[in-house]
Amino acid sequence: MSALLTAFLTQRFLTHALLGGMLASLAAGLLGPFVVARRISYLAGGIAHSVLGGIGLAHWLGWPPLLGAAGAAVLSGLAIGTIHRRWRAQEDTLISALWAGGMAAGVLLLTATPGYQNDLSSYLFGNILMLDGPALMLMAGLDGLLLVVMALLHRHLRAVSFDADFAQLRGLPVMALELLLMTLIALTVVVMLQVVGLILLIALLTLPAAGAERLLRTLPAISLATTGIAAACSASGLALAYLADWPAGPAIVLTTLAAYVLCLLAPRRLMGASS
């Protein structure tokens, strides 16, 4: 154990990986409960997978990949939010088209990029061990933006998430708030992208929140618990990957799945009535 702790404190790539996991866990704690409460994991998955198109375009143009990811995520979030609100009958088909089209465009653009030699699996399954200072600063900046928006509009977003019709009657701009929520989910996708990748990030975004929701009632408590569970799973998954020489992203997701199973087995509702 002491050798493992020493490695995390002295080896820069492990320190960066641990910090990245904590930043991703904070994003999961802020947005995961809303994704689970609204049962929109599929919408979040559509945003996540369409991001590959933005990454491919950024590589093709010579831009930073995370800049392309952020742009594609926000545009996809706005598009999916509009689809969810206005075209419910065709929602599954339209989001599936965006999902598949984004991934296909990303693969084609990456293939067409002259001199591109990176492994595509690093985007699909994450490469947390390759996080550097600028990437961590971008993740921290996105987390800071999420914190500010949630602090200012938490009550409005909660009202829209749990009872949109009642929020409409109260005069809240439901459409605008739903699009904002999708945009925040899109930014959370970007935060988690390098930690567990496009394919696995939905697990980190939803499983800790689903486990916390089973045990707790109040949204602040669920949010804090989600952050704690995700952080513990990120750290333990990194440790498991280091000791067993496994890929870090899948190891983090497996520990997250184990934590969710433990939450399912625990007594329900450890705290009082919802507020």
C-alpha cells in the first residue's frame, strides 16, 4: 500500500491521472443526479458519441482535439435538447442518426487527417494516464463553469428536471432551461472524455448517481454522495489498473459497477424525506 501511495505522489502521470479522476467525479456529482432523475441516459449517450465527429474535425483542421470535442458536444446537446422537446415521436430515430453520424464522421475525418497516427481506442475507452497540465486546466475550467451555473440556477434546473409541467405553470422558461441542462451535460461529457472515453463515460456519469439515489432522498445529498462514489471508484480503479497492469478506463468503470451493485444490495433510503 505504501509503495502504491508513493507511486501516486511521485510519478507525475499517475498524479495527473488521479487529479483527472477527481475532476471528472465532481462533474459526475453535479450533473449525474439530473441525468438519472430525468432518465435521459440515452440522450447523454447520443451527445457522447457524436463528440467523435468534433474530435475528427479538430484533428483534420489542426486544432486541439478537446476544443473540437467541446464544440461538438455543445452543438449536439442543443440539437438533442431540441429533438427531445419538439419531436418526441421521432426522438429515438433522430438521436440514433446523430449518434451514428457523429461517430462515422469522426472516424472518416481522423482517417483523412494527414499523418494521423494516434490510436482511436484512446478516444473510445479513454487514456487517463496521458493527461497533461493543459488538459487538467481545461477540465478544471469546465468544472468551475458547471459549479457557477449550478449555484445560480440549481433551483430552476431542479424544478424543470422533476416536474417540467409545474415549472411551466410557474412561468419558468422550460425550453431554455432544458437546453441549458443539455449543454451542461455536454460539457460534462468533455470533462470525462479522457478519463474513461466515449463508450464508457455514461457508466461514470450515471452509475454513481443511480446508486446514491437509491440510498438518499435529498438532491444535495445525492450530489455529494455521487461525487464521493465516483472519486473513490476513480482512485481505486486507477490503483487496480496500476497493480494489475490493466487499461485504466475499463478498470474505473468496473469499480463503478461494483459500487453500484453494493448500493443495490444496501438498505434503501438512508435519509429522510425528499426536499
